[in-house]
Amino acid sequence: AQRVTQPEKLLSVFKGAPVELKCNYSYSGSPELFWYVQYSRQRLQLLLRHISRESIKGFTADLNKGETSFHLKKPFAQEEDSAMYYCALSGGGTASKLTFGTGTRLQVTL
Amino acid sequence: GAGVSQSPSNKVTEKGKDVELRCDPISGHTALYWYRQRLGQGLEFLIYFQGNSAPDKSGLPSDRFSAERTGESVSTLTIQRTQQEDSAVYLCASSAGQRLDYTFGSGTRLTVV
């Protein structure tokens, strides 16, 4: 079974501070991992996927198979980063759906 | 269209009534997904369409829930004899083929009173 755990419901940081949103997963095969973001009054949208190995809006995430983690990081938080962040997993290959975590609300304050 | 469109955006219904929720995916997106999000919880998978077939309907919580899709176009999620625990935001997403970078709709907020 696939499972995604985001242990923090709320993460509050000061502007300019580093951010790390935690995501752990449970899956026996080779997963594909994603981060989705929902800004206030906007739709849920893709932020990044691990196979792209890209940095979007200053965020990066590295898949650590040993620790079964896919934490989202940004060195310097901005006010506009305040949003709800969801980690998601697919079984890869011809897998048909994403399994989402419960989400972490990031609050960036001055 | 330019994005995934869901209607209605809000629906209040009495317990025991049937409701239909509609999703218009992005043109050309062959895959369509329905998720449910209860207050304070994560996204719960309901059903997945590839074209007009549903290879994975494992998330439908009971036989009161059903969904259909016309070709590679509109999908309708039907909930019969609604219960209060059906109250949630129902999200639809579509993607091109087997790529899993979903484009989400804005959701339908269902309230059963």
C-alpha cells in the first residue's frame, strides 16, 4: 500500500529564514514523488516532481530512498510562499493515481 | 478549454437527496481523476478514468457513489441518497496520458444538511 505522511499541519517561519516541509512515504517499489501547492483562493497546482530535478520558485526536493523522504526546502522564505503544501506519491510506471499527504500549511511572517 | 472546469462551485443539499457534480477536463487530456477532501484532511482518491473507461474505482466509498465519463470529455460524479459525511470538497483533475502532473479544477463544495 502507498502512504504519504506530512507530520506538520502548520509550519510558521520568519521571512528570510530557511524552510523545510517534511514528507515521508511508504512504498515498496520505485516511487515518483511530487509537491503540490495551493495558494489562498487559488487551485491546487503542481510545484515540482522529483524526476525533473528542478528548482521552482527557489524550492527544491531530493528523494532519499534510504530514509523514504522527499522533504521540500527553500533557503530563504518569502511572504508569497505562504500556502498549503501537499506531498504526493505515485507507484511509477503505469500507475494510475497519486496518493496525497494531509498537507502542511506554511505561514511566513515578517 | 483553458483549464479544468467544475460545476457547481457550491451545492447545499438535504440528506437523502441525489446530487450530480460535473467536471470538464482540459481538451486533449485523456486521464481524469476525482478526489474528495473533507475538512482538515488530505485528498482522498475516488476514481480514475482513462478515456471513458475507469480502470481504478477503488476509492469510491460506497455503492451510493458512481461516476461516468463521455469519451475523453465531461465526467459526472453522482452521489445517491446523500449523507452528512458526504460533505466535502470534491476535486477533479486531468492529465495528458499517463503523466501525473495533474491540472486541478477549483472544486465543488458539497454540504449535506
